[in-house]
Amino acid sequence: MNKMTIDMPMVAQCNATDCAYNLEKKCHARAITVGDGVHPGCDTYFMSSGHVHEKKRMAGIGACKVSQCRNNTDLECMADSINVGRSGNDITCMTFMAR
């Protein structure tokens, strides 16, 4: 498998403990995508009783589709890190800041 190394912001904490990528309030996806163009939801979230086993890998933010966030430049997150959590029934980027 070919691999690449990319500098990207990390998911510092995720309180969506029912997500398949969540172990001990950390996201272990390779990268997440945030937003649907308007809402800063975690598009990578999916509920599962089974969780990933790879604890070493920590998620970065691969793309952010919410251009109205102050941390968004050219659809990329420029925050140092983000927190993901619940907002009502949604799993959301809690670091989102409207312009």
C-alpha cells in the first residue's frame, strides 16, 4: 500500500462514544469530513456497537465543507485541533465559529 503524510489538524476529543471510530473519547478514523455546506456535522460519524481496534491512529480533519467557519480556508480546516460532540441529536464540530 502506498502511503502519504499530510499535515492536518487533529480531532482532539470526541464525545460521540457510540461512533464506530471512537475509543476512550478519541477518534481513530484516518481522517474525518466536517459539514454539509451549512451545518458543521461530522460526516464520518456512524453509530455502531463495535469499535475500531487501532488505538495508535488519531483522526485528522481531511475536509471541511462549511465555508462560513472562521477556521475554514479553501474548504480545509485551519484550527490547531477540533472537538467533536453532540448538539441535540447531531454530532457536530464544537470548534465551529461563524464568520
